[in-house]
Amino acid sequence: MAKHTFFITGTDTDAGKTLCSVALLHKAAAMGKSTLGLKPVASGCEETTEGLRNADALALMAASTVKYPYDMINPITFAEPIAPHIAARKEARSLNADRVSGFVRGTLMVSKAEFNLVEGAGGWRVPLYLGQTYSEVAKQLKLPVILVVGVKLGCINHALLTVEAILRDGVKLAGFIACQVDQNVAECDAIVDTLQRMIAAPCLGVVPWLDNPDGTEAANFLDLSALELG
């Protein structure tokens, strides 16, 4: 069974990463693939009787066809909705790429899914600690990247800078998704056209503004043929 694994990053926080990750999982499942979504590091978790739980991680679990315990999906949790390196410092906890990559490798080694996603936190250069960013995890794991561009004013610059950084790091950009996160953004079609013309990677879909964001609905706007899932 061939495994396809991708790292999901965004142009910013609230770019639509989790919505698009859930949509990707649904789309792959509709293509007959078994799926698994991971969120190794999550800030902004709620205390439950079972421990800290993150809404994004729970959404990935619900959308995955292969089921594993929560701690395998989201092993590193922080209660406050703040940057991971700041949360780790406040709680006097260690956070680095080796640790995150180790957790991901462990889960992927036992994963029976044919289509796996590893969702990052924030954007490509979000720090794990001062001096190291989350991008190091994708580099260590040698995972191709799917970039989610949150379509709003200023996103073209954010997208092109992120693409430049990904390629400079020697990581493959497998494709990108344009996800409209501002209902009133001017010239949305022109922005998306610019992204498609200037990003040298396949556009896997254009997700319009959704009044009630839902990964199942968003999946209808994706085309994964460029990923060659077989």
C-alpha cells in the first residue's frame, strides 16, 4: 500500500489550513483512499475530562477514516491560543523540531492510511523556539508541502514570500489552495488569477467564502489529480 504524506502550511494564522486539510481528507476518501490527519502542535486547547483538546485536531480526527487515539494526533498541547514557542516558554516546556518530528514519525510508522496530512501551526516561519521554526519539521521529515493561501488583501505578497522560503529550504511545493477568508475582499478572482500565474505549483482548488465553513462542502472545490495519488 503506497503512502502519500503532505505537510500543510499557511500564509498566516487563520488562512484556512484546517478547513482545507479537512477538505483534502474528505476528497481523498471520496477517491477511495484511507486517510489520516495529524496536528502535532496545537495552541488554544480546552480542558476536558480526558485532558486538553484542540478543535482543529478534533476536526482532523473526525474527517480521518483511520482512527487513532487523540495523543497520537495531537501530542503537544497548550491551553492558551498564543504562538507555540511563547506558550512553551510560559509553561517551561521543551519544544523543538526533533521532538515534533519524532512524534510524527512514530504515528506515520504505524499509520495504515494511504493519504496522510501533517498540519503545521500558523505559517512556514512560526518559531518552535527562538532560532528554529516549524519549517524544520517538514525538512526533517522530507515532506512535500501544500500551501493554503488565505485570500484577503495582502495575500499575494504573503504567498510569494512563503513560496520563496519553502523552495529556498529545499522542500517540494506539491501545490497550493486559494481559500477566501475575507467575504468582502475586492477583486477576489483577479487575486486568485495572479496567484495561479505567479506560483510555480499546481492550484489544487479555489475555496470560496463559505458562510458556515465545512470541510465536506469545501472538498467540492478541490482537484487532487496533480498529487498523483493513483
